[in-house]
Amino acid sequence: MRCAQCKNEAEITIVHPLCRSCFLKQYETRVQRCIKKHKLFTPGDRILVAVSGGKDSLSCAHVLYTLGYPISVLHVDVGVSVCTNPRTRHVVERFCEDRGIPFYFLSFSEYLGIDPDTFFHKARRPRCATCGLLKRYVFNRFAREMGFTKLATGHCADDVARYFLKTWVSGGNESFLWLSKLKPLTPSTHPKLVARVRPLFLCLEKENYAYTKYNGIVVAGCTMCSFFLRKDSWTDILRKIEEIRPDFALSLARTLAKGFPSKDEEGTATLKECTVCGEPTEGSICTVCRIKARSVSQV
Ligand code: AMP
Ligand code: ZN
């Protein structure tokens, strides 16, 4: 198969067939466009990337580094050895050393002064949910204490699509406030909250995997959350949809990134009266009249 861009031999087909160099270029260009379009960074920002050692967050750190953004990296030992362990720490630390990126490490237990096992037990919710809660808390507190102004994570289009489907089907919450989280940028809404950015919002997990592979990046994936082993039903559903529509997650993320009208704007797009028939319309001539005009002109 030929590369859709340069017509050399294609090496990878995710949405379109591409050769290795066009794939890398296209990936980096897409991330850069997302950063610019959604104003993820402003000059003077101090950026902290949370890196688990998996393909997504390592891709995030590598692409920001390659695009020239001044980043630091944080790896957190969550106290669950299948997720983080000396190997994940070593992989992330080595990645940073090789590129001269400042590396920070902390553990839930030391940083928070808790015994993770007791905490997880007392939390009375699934382990992954408790872990996510603690991570959000720790990332934000550490970033603020260290004077970072943006916190970047490796969340990508698949995460967005999964979260969207799951929340939508389970009823979400009536105000649809959860939709506002599904954006490349979550601005700070409190002096103690560091703004969060998701530079890989418009990238797929498969693309992140290929990006690390082609860049020779060593990955230490979590055996519970890994792309290949992830077993929750939404991942299966997403894979089924993608058999028919490989661009499903990307298209959904693109639509969500555009944002939704606020309650005030909703449905109040100033309606005018069609200059031809007088019926209400958003433009100056309503669609029926436009089509009518075309049909007449074709007669
Ligand atoms: P997850 O909640 O596991 O889907 O991870 C979402 C994002 O959080 C990842 O893309 C990383 O940016 C970050 N992250 C997850 N686990 C860790 C960790 N142990 N240390 C640092 N960052 C992490
Ligand atoms: Zn090519």
C-alpha cells in the first residue's frame, strides 16, 4: 500500500496508510495545531507533564519536548505494584535523563502520609476510581506547590470517546457539565487549581503506540490499564465501532473540542426572517427558499 501523502511504501494504516516519516510529521503537526487552536500554552508557562511510563503519557512528553516546549516530568508511585514499580520509575527517569528533562518523583504514601492499602480499603469505591481521585489531587497539589502553571496528561481521543459513551449512556448528569471536562484545556477556576491540558486530545491510542515505537521509546505499560489488556466493555464497544468507522474516536473528540453553546446561548442564535418567504431562519434566506431558487434556476 502507498503512503497517502508522499506515495512511498506505507508502513502503518490507522486512519489512512502512511509511511513512517509522514506519520511522525502528521502526528506532531496535529498536536501542534491542537496546542495553538485551543491555546493550551501561553509564553512563560511552566509545564509539568504527568508520566506513568505508558505509551500515552510518554508520547505526550516526547512530542512536547520535540516541539520545543519547556517541560518537567512527574512520575507518581501509586502504591499498586502492577501500575507503578521500580521499573516504571526507571523507564521514566531514563527517558528524562536522555533528553535533559527535569524529573520529579513522589509516592502517594510519603507525600500524603497515608498507608495506600488502608486508604484504598476505606475509600469504598473501585480501586481504579480511588487511584484516579488521588492522582488528580496529588498532581494538582504538587504542580501548584512547585510553581507550575499547566499540568499536562496523556489523555487521548480514545479516553475522550470512552468517557463520553460511558457517561452519556449511564445518564451523566442532567446539566451536561461533564461535557465541559471533555476539552483539550480545562482552565483554572480557583487560585489553588492548576489549569490542565491534554495535548493528545486529537490522537488515538494506536497512534501513540506507533509514535513511541518509531521513536525507539521504551515503555513500561501498566498491566491493568494497558491498551492491549484493557478489558472494560466500553473499550470493546469502541473497538467494534472502529471496525466500521476507524475515525470514530477522532471525529467525536474533534466535535467535542469545538465546545457547546452555554445555556444562555442555547437556542437563541438570533433568528431572522427569510427575505423571500418571511419564515424564521438563521441566515438571510431560509433553506427551503434557497433550494427552491436552485430548482427554478435549473428548469
Ligand atoms: P489514567 O488515569 O491511568 O488513564 O492516566 C491518565 C493520565 O494520568 C496519563 O496519561 C498520565 O498523564 C497520568 N498518569 C497516570 N498514572 C500516572 C502516574 N503513576 N504517574 C504520573 N502520571 C500518571
Ligand atoms: Zn509518506
